[in-house]
Amino acid sequence: LTIRSSIHTGDDFEQLSDAFNTMLDQVQKSQEQLRTVNENLDLKVTELSEANIGLFESNRLKSEFLANVSHELRTPLNSIIGFAELLDEMAKADTAADPKRLRYLANILASARSLLDMINELLEMAKIEAGRMAVSVEAVSVPDIVEGLQTIMRPQAEAKRITVAARIAANLPVVETDPGKLQQILYNFMSNAIKFSPAGESVTIAAERVTRQDSSPGVRLSVADRGPGIPYDMQDTIFEKFRQVDASHTREYAGTGLGLAICRELAELLGATVSLVSEPGHGATFFVELPLVYRTKELQPLMA
């Protein structure tokens, strides 16, 4: 592009030569501008790559720190709960025990268990984000999972006079999945259902065979409550981290807002999906839909 035409004939050929030279000048200028833009772009890409690496490392360190701190908090808290339970049993066995003392012990236990639940949620999310959540797959009987969950949730339900009903379809196939993570998802669903349902109501856990969106066979479990329901404008974001329905729920019902986010992340690890159906004022139904066969996938640390 540095070569130019040099014609001085005083006719159309000279005009054509001048026009050609002008075009070459413009092309050369455009190429220089493009080269400068590309150099700046390469520099920005390098800077962004370095920034992303820094953010990823920062996120990893944050998750590891949170996991370590949560673990260190959980250890002494378990001791507090253990000794409080021992004192509570001794006080209840004493017929002359001061009722005020029993109330104090009950408050200590309730507060400590609530705090332990919050710490466990933080620890679970930290493990997921750090890519440290392993999946242990085995053949799982859905009716057995549901029966075990009913047993676990019975004290919490009875405390509010809530009936826990099960509706399990006949001849459900065995599911290849991680039973602990499936139970944790359902536990969170059930815990929320009991927490938000009025006293004396009922909660229903159901299981049925379905055909998934990819046409593969699956099993869908659901937990239905008769609580206040989820506002329509919150239903698309309720599975995001730190989401609660509104500030009044945060004050009335303690929690980190991580429970449903953990359910979604655990479901993704299992190749499953979570969803909900709710009409405000008429309760909510939460679903987890599992494939019959677990497909191994490489686990990647999640960005915050």
C-alpha cells in the first residue's frame, strides 16, 4: 500500500490515477486504525482474562474460607446442643424442676438448632461453589426415601399439629441417584412446607413416574403445602441465592435464604430439575424431577 501511481498526462488517466492514490491512502489509514483497535482489543482481552483469573481465585478462596469457618462454628455448636439436650432431659426427669428453667432450656435448644441449620446451609453452598461436592450414586427406592423423610419430619410437623401425608404411585422404578442429596432436597422442601403452613393444616409428599423433556423416563417428587404461597413476581427468582419472599418473611421466619438455592444446585449435580407451582394465598407445590439413570458429568466450581 506504499506504492502510488504517478501519471501526469493531463487527461482522464491522470484523474483516475489521483483517485486510485486517494483510495490507497484511505485504505492504508483504515488499516492503521484497525491495527490500533486490534492491539487495544488484545490488551483488553488480556486484562479481562487476568481479572477473571483473579476473580475465580478470589471466589475459590472465599468459598474455602467460608467452608472452614462454617466447620469450625459447627463443632462447638454441636457440643452446646448436646449438653443442652442432656440438661433438658435431666430437667424433664425432675418432677420438681422449675418451669422457667425448662422454658430457658427449650429456647436455648431451639435457637442453637436454628443457628446450626443456617451454618449447615452456608457450608453446603460453600462446598458446591468450591466444586467440593461429591456425588455418591446408588440404586434408590423412592418409597423408602419418602418413608424415611416422614419419620425425620414427624417431630417438626407434630409441634404444629400438621399432618404429613404421602401419595406414592404404584410400581415406581428404582432410581439411580445420590440418596443423601435427594433426601436433602426433599428435606428442605418439607421443612419450608411445615414452616410456612398454618397450624393444623396438612403437607403432602407425592411421587410419580413421568416422561422428561428429553423424552427419557424419570420420577417426579413433589411437596405441597397450604401456606401463603409465592407471589407471581418472585416465582422466577425464588431458587436464587439469598432470596426470600419479602422482608416480612425474613423477620417472621428465620433463615439464610439459601435453602432453595442449595436444592437447585444439588438437583443440577444429580441431573435433575426443580420447579414450583403456586397461587398466592393458596399454598405452593415444589417439584424435583429425576432421571432414572444418573449420567456422570465433570463437576466445575461455580462462580458466585
